[in-house]
Amino acid sequence: MATEGIEAVFLTTRNWGRAAKFFQSLGYELEFATDHNSGQLRNGDSPYVFIAEVPEDQEPRTGIVLKVPDADSFHPDPAVEVVTPFEDTHYGTKEMTVRDPDGRLWSLQAPATD
């Protein structure tokens, strides 16, 4: 089984409200906001953008999340370095982290299973 393209773009920011307004001005609609300065926005059926505020001493970063339809059936090629296997998240998915040949980390996300 292979990944199914880009699921989401994950951004960290120093100002959640300002970042959310920026994406809303580009046509994204707020799907939900949390009580800890983060939230999810989407533009049509495109991948969602999840934005989380970080403290001033952390550099904002961007990550791309790849979609996996089923964590239990997904077995990456042995050439793929798995940094962390699929783990349940507090927001109802399973996530895996892999490293590409240049050292970049990639998140893979699958629906949670019961």
C-alpha cells in the first residue's frame, strides 16, 4: 500500500490569530479552533492547513503530512527510514514519521482504528 498524496500542511506560528486571518484572506475557511491557540482551515477539497502557536523562542516551521488510508496495512519499503512507527494522536488519527535521503522528516497520517 502506498500513500495517497498530501493530507495537510502543518504550520507553527508565533501568532495564531494573525496566521488564521492570513489564510482566511486567501480563501480558507476555519473548520475549528482549539482553546490552546491552534486550529484547522480548508479551502474547498484541498488539503487542510493546521496552524499551532508556539512560544517566541521557537522558530516557526512548516511540515507536509502525507495521507495513508490504513495504518495497519501500510508497510513502507525497507529503503524508507521509519523514525517513529504509527502512534495514536490526541486528535483522533495515527501518525508515523519517516526520514527522506536528505534528512527531512515527513509525517504520514492515517485514520484511527477502533
